[in-house]
Amino acid sequence: MKSIKNRLKTSIISLTAALFLGGSAMADTWRYAHEEYEGDVQDVYAYAFKDYVEANSDHKLKIYRFGQLGESDDIMEQTQGGILQFVNQSPGFTGSLIPEAQIFFIPYLMPTDMQSVIQFFRDSKAINDMFPKLYDKQGLELLKMYPEGEMVVTADEPVTSPEDFNGKKIRVMTNPLLSATYEAFGATPTPLPWGEVYGALQTNMIQGQENPIFWIESGGLFEVSPHLTFTRHGWFTTAMMANQDFFEGLSEEDKELVRKGAEHAFEVIITHIDGLADSALEKIQEKSDEVTVTRLTDEQIEKFKARAPQVEEAFIEMTGKSGEKLLKQFKEDLAASSAAD
Ligand code: 6CS
């Protein structure tokens, strides 16, 4: 039988070894914040990631939803400062930190059918090779970019032409290119953080906004902005990342765990968003008699599309050579993904 002294010695040696070997031998609790509510797309992603990590290691994940730690900009700041290990922030907000992330707001650049969009996110060099380098410069390890849903405009009346937008204040997420898009569409863009949108619509400080249908339903936006227009101009994209110092400090095994967890959650999301817009629209229509749904005709879309080139120019002006290179690759990737379809 081992003496107490020997057993103590063995424990001290194993503890020292564990500390020495770093992350993989120690069970940690990692903090992860996102921008949405319970059951929304970012929440489903976060929980799929958590399930994977917890099923394949001794680590635990604590997830914080919208509002628990502040607005989108707050959770990004906390991640850059190392208070949080993981954050999900959408390019709609990251655009002020990484101007190239605004590429998602060039209207009519992304395809409208879901299969091409998914193919694009899976294969795109711009998404999978170029964007991680841009996030890297901000101390962030980009782990996944993924689509949440097609953008739909809600307003105080149906919008079928750029003229219908005249005189309307439309809320945009806080990045300058999205403002350029709505200016080009004929509206008066009004950048606001998410927490202020419902109240601003309710008090008529703004007359509309854009978001995917699931969010229009879950955030109750249809109650205060009941006229939905499918303009087919883009997709809501988001991104999940880690504080880079934290990520770099992980063992190879834990880095692989995190990467695989991010991949696993992507697959879960692709299934989750399939049919989500239709079911959310049904729920909205069950809850409200006031809601109208307008799907623009090809001819009506052409009027909006004609205004896209000026937004593309604004993107190049804001991002220079780096943005130009990204846009070129983005377009090549898009062509490849629609050809593969
Ligand atoms: O419009 C927004 O600000 C919010 N929209 C979605 C779909 N997710 C989070 C974001 O803050």
C-alpha cells in the first residue's frame, strides 16, 4: 500500500504535469456571448457548439444571450479584452471594426436561393481563407461565418419602388456601407443598435428596418412594422470567433476540438434554417391580421438593383485594395457555387 506521503507526491506530480501541459489536461469553463434570444439561430449555433465541446472534453461552456452582457459592440469589446473567450457578432456590427466585413451589404451580390448560399459558405475562399486573416488583425480567431436568413424589409406601408422609400427613416445596423445601401435605395438610413429598434418603430422615430423573417417574428417587429417586402437584396450573415490569445494558448487537441465544434454547429444551423423563414412567416400571419406580404416582381427588383453599383463603389472607397481583392474573390466564389448547384 502506498504511504500517504507517496500518494501526496504522486498527486503533486500529476497536478504539475497538468498545469504544464496546459488546456487539454485542465477542465475550464469558457464564456460565449451572442446577439440573439433563446431558440434563435445564433442561440441554436451556440448550444450546438457547447454540446459538441462538452461531449468531447471536460470543458464547460457558459452561454450569454442578448442583453445579458450588453449590446453587440459590448460583447465584442469584452471578447477583445479577454473577458469572454467566444463571441458571435454579425458583420452588420463588425463593419465598423473590420471595414471589409461590410461586403455582405452590397445589395444583390449574394444569390437568393438557399442552396447556392450554403454552397458558397462551405467552399468560398473569401470566407474561409481571406476573412480569417482580416479578423486576425483585430486579435480575433474567426471560426465560422454562416447565413441566418434572407433579408426582408418591414415598413409602415408596402415598399415596391425606391420612390416609396423617400422620406422614410429606415433603421440599419451600425456600419456605414449599409447606410450607403439604403441611401441608394432612396431612404434615410438610421443606424441603431438592436436594443433600440422596437421602441423606435413603435414611436415612429423610424418607419422601417430590415431583418430575416425568423427575427421579425421572434423580436415581435411585425407588431410595430407590419408591412413586409421581399426585396431579395441580401442575406443576414453572422460570424463566430474566439479571442485569439486564448485560442493560441490552447493545446493542439483543444484547438481541434474548438474547430470541430464550430464545424458541427454549422451543420446543425444549415438544417435549422431550412424552412425556418416559411414557418416564421406562418406564425406571424397567425398572430396578426394587419401584416401584409409583398414579393417584388423581377421588374420592380431591377429598379433597386440598378442602384447597387454605387454601393459597390462606396465599398471599394471604404476598403481600398484589400476590399477590392476580397470582392474579386467573393464574386469568383459566388460564380463557382452557383455553377456547382
Ligand atoms: O438587427 C439586428 O440588430 C439583429 N438581427 C439579427 C437577425 N440578429 C442579431 C442582430 O442584432
